[in-house]
Amino acid sequence: MNVKAFLQVLVLCMLPLHVSGFYFYVNGGDRKCFHSELMKGALLNVKYNVQSYDSQSGTYRNMRDGELMMMIDVEEVFDDNHRVMHQQLPSSGEATFNAFDSGEHKMCFQPQFQGWMARTKTKISLDFEIGSDLLLDPKKKDKLQHLHSRVLQLGEKVNTIRNEQRLVREREAQFRDVSESANSWVVWCAVMTLLVLGATCFWQVNHLRTFFMKQKVL
């Protein structure tokens, strides 16, 4: 694994995937904004759906094509509300934004109706996903999975090396014990040999002295 890939894995650890979903109501073309702290390089993905209130059924229904457009803006609050995204999208869909700098961002949603529906009450459902582009971009998920597999392989290799090192240490300890035992046996044998040789020499000297003394007497 190269350094760049390893750093990407570290970034993923520091930037976990965050998912949240909710809905809210607005009257007509009212603009609704939300604030969120984003890290540089984070990817914001929002799935949305706009439904209009049907007075006859008393429920909210999905919009037909051409009845409504959704205006989505993203502004950098830390940079004097500098607008970095401005998109006009259909009543239901998905939008993606990549943060260029770290700081507080404001995401605004404004339905735009056509004709007599301009003041219709609407329900807007949102699903936010905030995380690394490797986590949210389908084209890069294969790369993330490959990196994950590489990390697992490296972990297995590290465990194998540790087991081999532990086995080597155990064998070294066994060899050291055997060597110390052998050395002790050699020393003990040498001492016993010296004692036997000393006793033998003493006996022979004593025997010769007695022999010569007898020969002199005779």
C-alpha cells in the first residue's frame, strides 16, 4: 500500500459517514435553510422529495413533472455567506456538494411553483449524507473496498510475523535452557573427573612411597 492510499484510509477513519433524514413544511415558495459544520474535502449528498397539499383528500401528493422546481443553494457562512452552489432541480431528486474549505455551511431549499400553485403548502423530505467522497461516491466504493482488503491483508501479515517472532523467542528460550543444562552437566563432570584424578594421584603417590620405604628397609 502506498503512502497516498494509506492517508486516504486515515482520512476515512477521521471522517465517518453521517446520515440523517427528516421532513418539514413550507408555504409556497418560502426558503428554508439549515446549518452544518463540514470538513474540507467532505462530500454532502442530499436526496429530496417535494409533495404538495391536496385539499380534496387532505393529504400530500407527489408533484407532477413541470409543476415545481427545487432551488438548492449552499453558502459558506465563514466566508460572508459566499454562495458555492446554486442549482435548480426537479421536484424529486438528488444533489451533491463537495466542501472546498472547513467551516460552517448553510444549505437552503426553496420550492418554485408555476402559476396558481405559488402559495400551495408543501412537505419537503430530506435525507442528508455527509462523509468522505470514497464513502458516498459509488464509483470510488470499489477503491475503498480494495483499500480495506489491503489493510486486512497487512493486518494478517503482521499477525503472522508476530506469531513467528513469538515462536522464535520460545525456541531461543528452549535452546538457552538446554544449553545452560548442558553447560552445568559439563562443569559437574569436569569437577568429578578432577576429584577422581586427584584421588587416584594421591593413592598412587602414597602407594609408591610405601613401596620404596619397604624396599629400603629390606
